[in-house]
Amino acid sequence: MRSCCVIFASLSILVALGVGSPAGFSPISGTKRIIGGTDAKEGAAPYIVSLQNYGRHFCGGSIVGDRWILTAAHCVDGKKSNEVMIQAGTNRLDDSRLPYPVDLIVSHNLYNRSLKINDIALIRSSVPLDFSKRIQNIELALDPVPDNATVTLVGWGRTKREGVLAYKLQYIELRYVESKRCQEMLEEPVGVGKLCTFIKKNEGACHGDSGSALTWKGKQIGIASYIHINCAAGFPDVFTRVSYYHEWIRSTMAENDNASDML
């Protein structure tokens, strides 16, 4: 049986990690977990995967086809396919099952880290994933999400701003924040390709959550992308809006194999 990462951090943390970013912007990467969450039940999120480099988790992703993983472009920026492995079917990062090798990485051709736009990528497994109760694809949502709707994030990010590596998948319920209200809270533009969540200070995404799926009513609506200033510091978290990129996802998969019918 064969069997993420939003760098939600302050500029000082980014410097410590050797990652340069504009002030106030932190792509969600790293190797820690969600702040204010709880351990996810086994099998509760069969679509979630850990993207790993030499056995070390660096981002999350979601299964959208029998060979396809959806994630954030900044997660795979500069990485070669042979530097990425897919761990699926488990809530634990220390699971001993064999990961799936990768043979193709496709980032959006207009991805721009500095401008924080088009933060989306697809990863293709070298072989089909072994679908089961623990490994399943997730449907992508196309319907608009109402303001203040309850949404769900799972990931392996930090549980504290300066925590240690967590091995159990974390779960947290957040609230969807309409774009205009999010712009006012962040004091920065929030384009149509993005969406925001917020619940309260000390609850939200952190290092290691980038690329992970945000869901509403069992469908994926977002990809964890970046935070403002620091992890769970009282500002909305920002996600790539999946519905805006649905055609790009569908066409990219179709151009590279016949997996587009999984959407």
C-alpha cells in the first residue's frame, strides 16, 4: 500500500529562515502547524497530503485527481520534480508508508511572489494514487461563499508562533471574510483570485500550512497562501480562491493527462 506550506511569519522570522519577502507578507511555509486547532480525526481529511523533501514536510496539498495534487506556487518555487515526494493516507508526518514520487510540477505562468498573485500550482504523481477510505480526491467548489460562513482548514503548521514540529494533522474552523471587509482589516488590496478567513487572535494558519486546502461544505474553496505580519496575530489569513482558477486547473490537468474528469 503506498501511501504545507503557508509561511505565516513575521519578516524577522523570514530573515531567520533565509527567505526574503516584502514587509507585511509571509508566504505560509515551514515545518510547524495550525495555531489554536485540534488533532484531526483519523481519515477525516482523506484529500490532504504532505509534500516532502528527503522525508521532511515543507507544505500541504490536496488530491484533485488520481495523479494530481493542488498546492501553492510558492511551495514549489525553484523545486525540481525529483526533489518532491507526496505522502498520502495518513494524519502523521512520521508514518512509515512509502511516499509517491513526482514527475511534473506546473505553477501558474503568471505567479508573482512579490505581488502575491496567482499562488497556485499542480503536482503530478509518477503513478496513480491508491484510492481508499484514507486516500480520496476532493471536489472543487464553484459557488460563492457567504460572508461569515464557517470554513475548515487542516494542516501540519505550527501550533504556536515559535513551536516545534508537529506530527499530527491539525483541524480548525474559521470564518470566511468577504473581500471588501478583508481589505479594510488588512489595509491592502485583496484581488478576485484571493479569499480571506478570520476567527479571532491566536487562531489561524502558521508555518507548514501553505498549500493546504480550505473547505466549505466538504468542497475545496481555497489554498493556504500567506498571512499579514505574523501567525494568528489578529489579522485575516489569505488563500488562493480555487473557483477563480478552476479553468486553469482543469486545462492544466487535461493537457498533461486525462485526469480532468476527476474535478
